[in-house]
Amino acid sequence: MDITNPLIYGVPCFLGLILVELTYSKHSDRKELYQWKDLTASLVMGIGSTLIAPLVKTITVILLFNWVYDIFNPEIDGVRTNIMGWTSFGYAWYVWILCQLADDFSYYWFHRQNHMVRFFWAAHIVHHSSDNFNLGTAVRNGWFTIFYKPLFYVWIVAIGFPPEMLVVCLGIEALWQFQLHSQYIPKLGIIDKVFNTHTMHQVHHARNLEYMDKNHGGFLNTFDRIFGTFKEFDEDIDIEYGVTHAPNSYNPLVILTHEYKDIWLDTKKSPKLYDKFMYIFGPPGWSHDGSTLTIKQQRKVLREEARLTDLTLAE
């Protein structure tokens, strides 16, 4: 079946929508929404990602996804049959829905691990490194996540979904993620009960401690709710966007690599192999001597301080 990746049409739409939001913000009371140097850095990284992605995705689809699909779904008497015994999935409308749900499940865990494993975070921090939250930030993508992202999705073709169907679902996921990066869309009522929406993604991009490492979902917020990472947008909280350890540079190469440099420097802090391993594959913020803390550790300290304050007031 000949299927076109929707991102082919999405890229020019991305640029057009960025221009519309940029123009509108500069002629309204939100002139600070875009900063020229920051936008330029985001666009350069987005263009670089666009140039690298076709090569990597071609290798992924032709070599990895198709290879896995063929291994786990060989043709038997002219019919694709999964090694577990069922007929491999076709192109019925409900199969598309199931594939999109499988894609969203994979996206949740891919995205969550990008925040939980520092080596992955070093690639993903690029997307969070801007202090601005706008449609320009949406294209501020790291160049290295492309190389390992397919590994989180390969199970989908292994169980029988056609590789080209998965590629389309990945494209739909990317289209949805792009449009989430806008501050102009308010809460959406009943839609917020099921879908990952704009205010929820603002929470995800915040560096406020209560918001960090929340709302990892793709187009649904279902898996965040199931696995305990959902956080409602609170209009009373003044959001600060970006990361706690920013690159402090508009140079795309610095933005792309600064966390890898920090990992390398941190591995030299302790001679123990376990500590070196944790600096690379442990959660961001982990340290062998407590000089820096993970998000969970920071929240624990904050809760303990609040508890002690309550005890003091009670006395």
C-alpha cells in the first residue's frame, strides 16, 4: 500500500504557523513571546533535524522496521502471519486506530525515559532549553534522539502492524506535538479529560519544581494519568519555562552538546565505576555526593522542610 508521511505537508505548515504567531505576538501585548536570537537558534536546529531525519528514517524504515516486520510476520501461503499465530494486521480503519494508540503508548515511554535517563536527556534537553514557549520552540529538536527513538517503536511492527502504517502514525504524532506549543489556547474543558492539550504541555515545559517531569503524553493524557505523571495546569502559578541548567548560549552547537560535556565532566568527579555509570544513565541531577539532586530528591527535601515548618508552627 502506497502511503505518504503526513510530515511532508506538515513542515511548510509549521513555518507558516510560526510566522502567523510571531506576527500576531509582535502586534499585540505579547511582544516578549518571541526573541529573535532564540527563534533563530530554534529554526537552525529544526532545519538540521529536518535534513538528518530523512536519512535516518529511511534507514529505520527500510532496514529496521521492514526487517523486524519480515522476521516476525513471514509470508505463509501468500498470507502475512505473525509467529504467534495470528494473521498480520491489514489496513482496516480500526487497525489504524489501534496502531495510533500503540504509537502513543510508545511515545509516552520514549518521552518519559528522555527525562529519566541522563544520556537520553542530553539529547532531549535541546527541546527544553529555550526560556520561551511558542511554536518556534516546537521545532527546536535535538539531532540525536532520532537515532534511538525507533527502538521504542519496533515492537509495533513485530506484532503485525505494517511499517508504513507506523510511519504515518509517527507523523500524526509529530503534527499534534507541534501545535501544542502555543500559549494562546486556553483550557479546553472536556477535551482536557482525554487529550494532551496546550496548557498541559505548558506544564511539561516549565522549570517550576511542581511541574517538572510531568505530562509526557503524545496526543492523549491517558498514560500520564495511569502511570502517575499527570499534572493539571494551575493558572495561579507563574510558569517559568526552560531548564534549571541552561546552556546560556544561542549557538546551536553549544545547545546541542552542552549536556554531553557536563556528563563527561561529572564522570571525572568519582573514581567508582558505579558512580560513573549513574552520571551517564542515572536520572538527571543525580550525584554521588549529594551536591546536586534529582527532581524526586528535591521534592522530598521540600516536603521535609514543609513538615518541619508545620511542626514548628504547631509548637
